[in-house]
Amino acid sequence: MKALFAIIAVSVLLLHSSAAAPTQQYYPTTNESGAFFNGSEVTYQYTGNYSCYPAISTSNASLSSTASDYPCYMGIKTSQSQALPDWILIPAYAGMSVFGLNSSNGMPVFMNSTVYTDCGSGNNFTICPSDPAFVYSPQFASLENILGIKSFAGKPYGVMPMPAHTHLVNNTFSGDPIPWYVITVYVLDPNIMPNASNGKCSKVVSSNVTNPEGNCLTSLSAIKRAMETYDNATINANSGNPLWIALGKPMTEVYIPNDTNASEVGNSNTNIVVPFAVKDIDFYSADVNATTKTTSILPAPKQGNSNLSIETVAVLLAIAIIIVAALLVRNRLKKPNSMQT
């Protein structure tokens, strides 16, 4: 009976541990990633490598040496032609984790939870195909000044990994492969940052607006509203965040460098151009080559919590059963045979 209680106790403990087992998340494939278009999830099908033009030196002559090795920049006004806009949503409220620091496989972490984006940080295997791994930004230079460093990962001043981000477009161009120019959008309110795999927003921090998730960023109209919406969720989420400080502590739900109002939302603020086709297919749908897109990843680490995988649970449970069975056999062999005289 004691043995029976023991196996039940072990089973309960193992099942409790398995409740926090790794979750499954879709990563970019060799030529695809996810995106949002008018509230729906679509697929980017890449047709070539990124290009970065004009070089940094045209905007800042003192950076000519940096331009030779790191020609891509963000946060600087530029002009693009023969291309359509591609907005990238960077969860800036997650601080340095958007650059891969203390992240979950390159996915940002906020309040001990993973922020799932279409693309991980540039220094991680979850980077999207056709994205530059490292870019220059004057905002990154300001960030390094705030942190008191002159180099991140041994890179030149102002050069950091491409931040983790989610995609959004306002035109599919009939699914034809064309060049798209990148527009940087820093998301400051976690309540409106959609989970890339399901498009859902959830209330993460307190807010003073009637509908905290009302501007869930799955469409261009939501970006326009968010860049003119003042919400104390921004303060609540970013207090002490060096990236928010480097951006000038904007109080709106999103901040787009060089844009002051919704009418400028299409202005380019990078020199990054990526060729791809927008396919009307949910990248995260289980029936779209799911076996080649999924990888099990652990949830964001929580202090004092140790999670076991399902495989580990199964092995430990089998061991426990074998031990208990052996004890039962031994006890039975020790009992005297009541039929003997």
C-alpha cells in the first residue's frame, strides 16, 4: 500500500512539472516569415537578399568607415523609390532583450514572459532571412551613451544587432515579388503588441484608456491611431528602460523616428530594402509546411521555477514504476508461504 501511495505521489509531482512544458513556436524558414495585413496573418516569401542604399556616409560623413562593414541604418530619414513600405514593429518596452540580451532564443522577454515576434534579434538563429544581422542607428549610439559603453558585442559605435520585430504591410501587390523598404516602429505599450503567431493582444500593464488593447497593431490604421494616442501604459511599462530613454521618452503608444503625425507614417526611416512576395496564407497555420517551421522552445525563465520536458517526465515516471514494481516483488518474496506446515 505504501508503494502504491509512493507511485501516485511521484506521478502527481511529475505531471505538475510537465504543466509548464516547452511551448511550440514557428520560426522563420529559409525563405519565409510571417506578417500582418489588414488584421490578418500572411506570409512573406523572400525572393532575394536585402540591400542597403544609400550608404551611412551620405547621412553622416564621419561614419564612412562604419559604412564599409555595416552599410544598413535605422532611424535616419531617407528616400526610397520603386518600392512599397514594410513596417517593422519592435517591442521597445522589452528593453535590451530586443537585441538578444537575456532573450528567449532571440525573442524579447518582458515581465518574465516571451514576446513572440516574426523575427528574432540579428545575433540569433531566429533572425529572419534577408535581414541584416547588424545595423547602425543614432538611437543605438544614444543608448550606448546611456549605458556607458562604446561598443556592443565588439561592434563599432552605434552598431547593434537588428532588433527583434514583427512585420506589417498595407498592400499585397497581388502577391508579386517586389522590393519593400523598411520603416522602423518602436512599440512602447505592451498592451497593443500582437503575438505574432495568433495576432492577439492582451492587457499586460495598467492603462488609462478605455480599451487598452484597442490599437492592437495588426493593421496600418492601428499604427496611425497608436502614434497619436497618449497612454500611461507607456510610462508604466518603460520606467528605467534605457531604450525608451534613448528614444527621448516619447509618451505615445508607438514612436516612429522622424514622424510627428499619422500623415507621415509612410516616410522611410531606414535604408534597408528587402525583396519578397506577400502570400495570402497564414504563415503560422498548421497546414503550411508546419513540420519545417516549428521548433520547441522554452518559455521565458522565471526565477525559482524549473520546468521539465514531456520526454523527461516520461522517463522519470517509467523509472518510478520500475522501482515500485521491484519493491513489490521483493516484499512478496520475503513473505512466508502460509500453505507450508
